[in-house]
Amino acid sequence: MSSSATAKESKAASAIRAAWQDDPDVARRYAIAERATRPFAAMMVQLARELAPPSLTHKEGDSVDVFDLGCGTGAVEAEVYGALGSGSGTDGVRILAGDVSAPMLSYLSARAADEGWAGVDVQTVDGTRLADAPALQGRAFDAVYVGFAIFMLPPAAPAQLAALLKPRGSLAVSSWAILPWFPLLAEAYARMHDGPPPPVQRDVWSAVTNGLPWHDKAFVRETLQQAGLEQVTVRQEKVSVDVGDADTVMGSMGFVLGILSQQWPEEKREAWLADAKRAFREVVVESERGEGEGMEWVFEGIVGVGVKPE
Ligand SMILES: C[S@@+](CC[C@H](N)C(=O)[O-])C[C@H]1O[C@@H](n2cnc3c(N)ncnc32)[C@H](O)[C@@H]1O
């Protein structure tokens, strides 16, 4: 890889991290995006349970140790507790919920207290520096989940996460197969006055990820296999999600546009970002079902699960 490609990637990686870390309001706005991620969290938990029963069920007196990396507002925690039901089924379940974003961690901490998820332990964990994470020292897990964050992590992350598993433990990841808002983005750019060139889906994907093809089912399968996992199972599914009205959509899309703006020339960035938000909102309003009625987007995601050999 050329040094300019490396420099571009690290700039993108730092823009992504900054976007999640620096906005104190990120968790409140992201809680709406959880409508799209939660069904895939449910698929990860179900598939992990089918392939590797220790992921959720434990012998009396034993603990079940779960690590959720890039936990966000707690989609995986909600599904793990949902699958266990209330009462003694949750005894012995310990979930290390790790993220780089302080606002996400404090949101999930409050949510866990409200919901009575007693086993959730919220900690700062940077997936780009797993080997140095104090919260992971000496730990081994029955299940590791990475919901819609694996594509922001370095290529070594899947193998490092597999190394954290107990024998017969499972690693589950999810990613997007398509970006449902891409056609709206293209339309918004077309409506801008002297704006950026038409977006290319591949470049947009690279800007919001580490550039690896996590949108490709075959890549997800190969990567989990190369991490030394067995019984690798990969599913691609569509879910239709009510994403709310234009203001709600812009809460999340303003954030995405902010990340994309890092690719634009510095002298144009501020003006283009303001105009892109205006144009995107205009396109969203036109595609709403009716005044303030909101809209449905079809999200297509990929879930991959593999099991560590005995
Ligand atoms: C798209 S959200 C997914 C949240 C949740 N897992 C879900 O499925 O709804 C991505 C999450 O990854 C976190 N994240 C981004 N880079 C990270 C990193 N290097 N290490 C740990 N978490 C990271 C973000 O702060 C954010 O909470």
C-alpha cells in the first residue's frame, strides 16, 4: 500500500473515531438508529446460541461471559437479556460492554440500571488497541459480539477477538450489505449548488469504514474462517425500518454527512456540509409518506458467526 493510501486511511479512521467520541449528543441520536441494528443483534444472539450453546446457557454455578465490542446504546445487551427472559435465567451472565465513546458508555450504563441488566459492566475499550485494553486482561469469553463496528476496526481485529474466546465460544459480527440512504445522498449532492462530485458507493463505504469489504458476504465468511473459527455461518437479511420523520433522519444523517465531509477540500467543507444537510433534508421530506409521517427504509445487513474449536 502506498504511503498516501496509508495516510488517507488513518485520517479516515481518526475522523470516524472522533465522530463517535466528540459529540455528547451522539447516544441520544443513535438510539433511533438502534431500530435498524437491533433486528441484526437478535440474529447474532440467536445464531450464536444455535451454533454454540455455551454462548448463553450455563451450568449451575458457572458464569456466562460475554463481550460486546462497540456496544453503542446496547442493542446486543437488550437481545441477550431478551433471549434469557427475566428471573434466574440471567444469574451468572456477565456482559463486558466496551466502546470508545464516553457518551455511549454513560447512556448504556443508565439504560442497564433502568432495565435491571445487573450483569452489564460498561468499560472503555478501543477496538483498534485490543491488546492493550485493561478491561480485557486475563479475560476469556463464551461469546463475543461486534454489532456494526467490525468494519471500523483494523484487519487484525477478528483474529484478536477469536483469541479471547473460550473453547466452543462464539464470535458474532454484523455489517451492512448496502447503504439504504445512498440513492438519497446522490440526489442531495445533485441538488447542491457547486457541490461535491456525484458520490460513488465504494468511496462512501470507504469513508465510513476501514475500507475492507465487510459489505460482502464471502469476505465475512473468509475472514471468520481465517480467524481460526469453525461452523462459520453467514446470513444476509433485509429488514424494513420506520426511520421517523425528516428531523429524526437528519439526526443520524447529519452525523454521516459530517464523516463524509472529511473527504472534501478544507476550504469548501463548511459551506458544502451546510448545503448537503439542506439538500438531504429536502430529499427526505419529498420521500416522506406525508407531512411529518416519516418513512420506511429497507436495511440489508450481514450476520456472521463462527465457533472456536475445542
Ligand atoms: C454503528 S454503532 C453500533 C452500536 C451497537 N453495537 C448496535 O449494533 O447498535 C458503532 C459503535 O462502535 C463504536 N466504535 C467506533 N469505533 C470504535 C473502536 N475503535 N473501538 C470500540 N468501539 C468503537 C461507536 O462508538 C459506536 O458506539
